[in-house]
Amino acid sequence: MQETQITHIQKIEIKGLWSKYNIEWELHPEVNILAGANGTGKSTVLKLIAGVLTGGRFAKKVEEQIEKIEITFNNGKTIRVSIDITSNWIKSVDVGPRANEKIPVFDLTDWEKTTGQSWGPLDIRNNLPIVSIVSTFDEPIRELYKTIEFQAAPKEVETYLDFLIYQTQRAYLSYQIDLGKKFERAILNEKESTDAKRLRETIYGKKDLFYQTVNELFQETGKTIESDKQNEIAFRQGSQVLTPYQLSSGEKQVLLILLTVLIQDNQPAILLMDEPEISLHVEWQNRLLDDLRQLNNHLQIIAATHSPGLIMLGWGDNVTQIEKIIELTKHQ
């Protein structure tokens, strides 16, 4: 009997957040909005989810300690991370490959180096959906971001948001090559009565929708999206051609979010977004979730926000107030 494919997260449990809170959150397969006042832990919850799913940094500060986090998927599989909060070391992962190993909680990528095992049980790790994390806070480039890849970026890349767009454009070029290969294979497989137009609409439909959506959003400023000579994204405004790095912060932000979802190629995916409404026009906020779900019909969105605009168009039932799922630990 074939096992159910992992397509989305079903439940999140966090024990001992900041050594005093427990969180239990049942998730919807499509859209999940975590709302609450600043400082209540919304961003921390998203960061912890991202850390478990990607094996990246698990906590940014010492005070963001947890005792245990469990992520359960739609097929019942669970990733568990147990942590000794007194020393801030990982005690075990799942049923504990080499449970006595001690790995600093701050960088779970060291788990593979120390134990020789992939982060997370292989039957889960190898079958996870695509995990995308979008941070749209526009800030100057810091030394942390001045990597070899940054040195290769165009001179117009001046902020962290620019750099994220630059990275995503590299993936977009690969995505376009893959579309071309799919189209060629489809033509070859259609041995009789090949309908090239129908095949093109099927294969390039999401990319066409992406262009249409961006043009609708940017219509007020007279910008239209196109490709430059290197097949990268550019914009035309009258007779002027603009790079993505010349857009406003809000335009860069929405471009990054939409492009991130497009290159998922309509595959099962989880998108984590922290306050995506920052710098977005209210009308853009109103349509963002629907636009993303149309670009990828198999997308689970998990977002932290305090924007009513983001949930006005039919997603009110998908909002969870963090105060409703957080409780003090018994020893408090």
C-alpha cells in the first residue's frame, strides 16, 4: 500500500517556549494566519517551524528557548526535536538517531556533520514538500550578506530585499529552462495531431498568470513586466526599461512573494511569511492570498500578520489569534 504523500503541515506543538509557554496549533491545508500584538511570539513560531523544516538556524537568541517542538504532517508523520533548555543543546531528533549526541540548538545543520545523518528522519526529509521562507523587510546589506554570491550580484543590489530578488531570479532562470524542456518533451510525445497552442497553455499557464497578475498590480504606475536580453525580469514604464531593483519597496516585495511561489512549479509547497503586508498597498493586501493560491494550487500558506487587509477577502475563518493557542506551562 502506497503511503500518503506529505503535502502540508497538520499540527504544530511547541513546549516550553521561552521556558514558560506551550503552543498547540491545528493548521488548515491551504491558508493559516497567525495574528496577535507585537511581541507575542508570532515571528518566533514561524522561525521555529522554518528551522525544523529546513535544518537552518533554530533560534536567534538565547531567550528564545524551547523544550520540544513537534511538526505533524497530513500523513501522520511527525518530526520531533527535544532540547535540554538548561544547556540549550539538542537531546534528540524524532526517535533519536544517536540520542546522546549534543548539538547546539543554534545551528541544526551541524547535526549532519556530527552524526553523519540527514536532518530529520529520511522517510520524512526526502518527501517534504517545497519549503519557501519569505522575509520582505527592506534593510541595508550587512556584512553577513556579503558572500561570494553577493559579490557576483549587480551593483544595483543595495538592500537585503534586492539580494533576495537577485537570488530568486537565478532560480527563475532554471524554472524557465525546465518549462522549455517540458514543452519539448510534450511535443515529442504528441505523435499525432499535435496541438502546440494547447500544450503551451498547459505548460506555460502559471507563468502567463504570473505576468498577468504583476501587470494588474502595477497598472496604476504604468509599469509592465517583460524579459530582458538575458531572459531576466525587467519592467517597461513608457520608453524606460527598469530592473527589479529600481522598483519601490512595495513593488519589490510583492514581486518577490509572487516569484517565489511561481518557481515552485505548482508542486506541493509550504510558504512561510512574516508580516507580508509591510509596504503593500491595501488593495494588494486584499488579493495577495488568492493570487498566491492561484499561482500554486497545492500551496499551504503560514503567515504572521496584524493586517486586517490581508484577510478581508474570505480568509477570516483561517485566522488564529496567538492568545488562543498559547498557555502558561504548569510550573509557572
